[in-house]
Amino acid sequence: MKAPRLPALTGPLPDERGLAFLLVRRGVPLAFAGISFVAATLHATGRGWWMLAGVGALAAAWPSFLSGPAFLRNRAAIMRQDSRWANALLPVARRMGLEDAWILAFCGYNNQRVRAAFAGRRAKRALILLPHCIQMSRCKAGILDDLQACYDCGLCPVGDYMNAALLNRWEGRITNRSHKAYREAREYRPDLVVAVSCTDRLLKGLTKMPEIPCYVIPLVLPHGMCVDTDFSVPHLFSAMETLVEPRRPPGEIQALRHEGIA
């Protein structure tokens, strides 16, 4: 029998590992710009073209320097460019056996920028997106229709999230399809999405919703794709406490129903 999960504790947000993506995203165009300007000094006949290429490379690198309010104002355009870099080099990373590492580097780079953007002012209208596969496959609780249908048996992350969501009045959705999650996010119109999913879906989500700031957390797949998955619940709690204005109301909070076990 599966042992109950330990209580989830919050803490500081973990360090984001986005250096590998940053080195490519910023380093490649800057290196090309340097080569172009050197070539312009050495080849007088093609100087104009080399200078033009160098300026274009600098323009390609410039969005990677934007942060804070400037990043939020230009979020859609910046993410479209960053996503092109991530997707363009994905086949190379896949051939090298580094597909997940490359996607996680892109996600870490994105998270760094989102954290910097909300360091001065927290999000006021945040939405949590969770995949249905975090629920145990044998559980019969209808959490897709009613999140409070969770039995709170302590055997999967759903109960941890539900108790925290009730206490803090977090707005969240659990969906079983990516397109439903995108639709929910666009209908709610949040100023921040905190999303949990597997690595390929995180890349897809950041590509499909460039206009919405997203802080992303990867799933753990102990049994493979889409079966009894898990994630760092403390990471989610820390993200909400760090990036989102608290909404915890005074008074008592209605407890989850305990009508059975999963």
C-alpha cells in the first residue's frame, strides 16, 4: 500500500538553472555581431553588408537584456523570439540526448525573468494550471468537475494543493488536455500563470501563450508519462507566496470532504 505523503512545507524559491539557454540565446548573436564588425574592418568592399549583419545580430540579442517592467511590456514579442531559439535547437539537443536538459534550461531562463519582473510588484490575478495526471490513476474522485471532490487521502499532490488553495483563495484549474488549459488561461485573463506539466508541454505552453507571464514547474515522472505523476508541492507554494499578492481571508475555511479514500 502506498504510504501517505509528508506534509508540504514552503520555503525560498529554488535557484533557476537557465544559464545554458542564456549562453546560446545571447552569446550566439553577440559572437556573430563581433565577427561581422571585425570582417567589416577587414573587407572594405563588403563593409556595408557586414555592418548590417552585425547590427541585425545586436538587435537579435537585445531582447535578452530586457527585464522587469520592460520585459512585461514586451513579453509577447520577447517570448516568440525566445521560443524560436528553443525550438530551433531542440532537434540538436535531442540527437545529443539532452532534450529535457535543454527544455529545462529554457524554462529556468524564463522563470528567472518572471521572478525579476514580479520582484517589485506581486501579481494580483494569478492562475494555477495543473495536469490531471497528478491524481492517482486508480482514484475515483471527480476533481475535473469539482476540485473539492478530492478525498484528501494524502496519497497524491492533489490534496496538498487543494488545502492550500482553500486556505489562500488561490484560483486554479486541473485539466486533462493542453488546449483546455490554454483556453482556461485566456478566459481568466491572469497577470501571471503558475503552471505544472511535463517538460515538452512546458515548452509548448510557453510557445503557445507568449502574451501571459508564466512561471513553470516540471513534473516528476516515476511511472512514465501521464501515470501517477508528481511535482514539488513546496516549489508551487513558494512560487505563489513569492510572486503573488496574498488573498487569505479572515475567518474559518471550509475543510475538504472526507467521504472515502482513493
